[in-house]
Amino acid sequence: MAATPQTTDVIEHVLKGKAVPEFHQLNSNWTFYYLIPNRLNAERTVNWKTYLKILHDFNTFEDFWAIVDSIEPPSRLQKGCRYYIFKKGIEPLWEDPKNNGGKEISIEYRLPSFTNNKDKRGKNNHEQIEKIQQQKEIMKKCQDKWIDLCMAVFCNHPNYFKATDKINGIEYNCRAGIIKVGIWTKQIDEKDFTSIKDDLHRVMEYVEGSKECYPKESEITLDRVTP
């Protein structure tokens, strides 16, 4: 996956004024998780930890890009599949005590709906083709912005995420008709919450009133976890 202009700016910040070492350390040790649910189990009370797997631990930019280049691109994930990048030792589960009392701050993108019905000539009509193309474009945009978000969180860039110590992880979630990209935090005060939310919106280029996407916040609490 190619770097976006915003990601390139972050990379230049990391290298600016420095001799180029063999590896470039991140601000923390991270773990890359993936989740592929069992499509045959539709129960809402499913234990998500059963399907959560560790792909790799990493702490350099080079390792991060090696992982990104080796995985299924986020824009091609099937419904229900998720990528999580969390600080090492923290699981992307509400049940993890390190997440309790924190916030889940995200932007959710609506995907155009379409059917696979064909007309009498056996071809998709023009409207369907347009919707399919729109869906692909939105999914590619979400993929690029997810990478931008990861880079902004990782590198202590002066313009983004001054409260990185409050961030537990980053999520890419492919749902039915929705792509969700967001941040999980530890327990934070209102000032840090607002700062992280505003930076997330800037990185994701969210515009208030957008018809394409909308912001969402949830409080992470064990009281809401289904036994």
C-alpha cells in the first residue's frame, strides 16, 4: 500500500535533521491483531476473544510497513473482519481492565447499498455499477486514512495527538454497510478527550454535516459487557 501525502509528511517529520539509522523506533511497543468472526455464529453474546488473533508485535516504522504490505488490504476485508493495533499488553476488548473507563472515538463511513440483481439482459444496470464504484472509492479512502491515523499516533508529530500516552489502540472495522476507523483510550479527562477527538477528525478529514460519514463516541465500561 502506497503512502498518502499526509503519511509522507509524517515520515519527513520523523527523518528531519537526523542521520538515517537502520530502524526508526516508534513511541511505544505495539501489537497487531486481526479478528475474523465465525459467520455461522450469529449470536450477539459471542465471545469475541475466541476470534481475536495476534499477528505480530512491532516497535519500528519498518516493521509496521512490513506488516501492512503483507496483510489483506483493509479495503478488501470481508464484513465482520477487523484490524486492531494496540499498545503491547492491552487487548482490544472492553473486558481488558486497561480499557475500562476509557473512550471509543471513531468516524463511521456509510457504504452505498446495492444488490446483485441483474436485468433481463443479464447485466448490472448503470446505477448499480456506479454504487459499486462509489463503495470501492470509500473503502480505499478509509484504508488510506487508517494508515494516516496510525502514522500520526505512532510518531509524536507536533501537530497531532499530544496525548498519545492516553491512547490504547487503533481500530479498522468492516461492518455491514459501514467502515469504522477509530481510537480507543484509557480513562481520560474532558480536555484530553476533546484533544484526541479533534485530532482524529482532522486526520480523517471529517467535516461536520457530512453525508458520507459521521462521528461516534462510546464509553468503555465493563457494565456494558454481556456475560
